[in-house]
Amino acid sequence: MIQVTIDQLIFSPIEIEAKVGDTIEWTNKDIVAHTAMVRDDWDVIIAANKSASFVLQKAGTFEYYCRFHPNMKWHIIVNPK
């Protein structure tokens, strides 16, 4: 499982490398909800002070961001299994 923390409107780490089938778990330490969204692909809602997870389903290089706070950006490289 790949752990990503959201704290003070920042994803950490801001770049990771993973494989198809890996799970990402976001832990939101902020007092507001966030999302982890890749346009036209996936959108995970992470409630305030909660965690959420997603299983990576396809390879590629993706920029994802928070739909509620578009300046929050993150980069992921997903390799084939």
C-alpha cells in the first residue's frame, strides 16, 4: 500500500511511482474534504480527518489534483504489473 498524506492543502509525497494493482491510501489531516482526481479517469473523495483508498487499474503517467482545490496537484507514474 502506498501512503499519501494531505496536510495544509499539500499532498505528500507529491510524486510517486507505482504498479497496476497497487493501492494508494490518502490520509486527510485537514479540516476540509479533498479529492484525488485524474480527469476523465478517477475521482476519490477524502473526507476531513479521514482516509480513502483506490486500486490503480491502468499504466501511465498521470497528474492528479483536488477537484475542490485545483491548485493541489500531484504526479504519479503507474507501471505495468
